[in-house]
Amino acid sequence: MTVGTQITKAIATVQSAASSMKTFSMETQDQQAKQTFEQLATTLDNAIETLKERQKYIENQEPQYK
């Protein structure tokens, strides 16, 4: 598995986790849990952006990983 494939898989995995947190947030009636899920979703969204930036860097440095 190439680095490009690994980072693409990591992005998809984190996107899935963020989506789950957003769903949990909408489905719960517990305000503390809702806030926790929203914070986790935000953290994961930030991680996705960081991973995407890294992916762009890798693609620019190593065109074979596109």
C-alpha cells in the first residue's frame, strides 16, 4: 500500500468517525453528551483538514502517489 493510498484511507476513516459524532449529537437528548459529540466532530474535522493538507504536500513532493 502506497503512502498516498494510506493517507486517503485515513481521511475516509476520520470522515466516517466525524459523521458518526455528528449523528450521535443530533440523536441524543442529553445536552452534555450533545456538546461532547459536537466537540469531537469539530476536532475530527480539523484533523481531516490537516490530513488533506498533508496529502496535497505528499502529492506535490511525490507525484507517483497521486
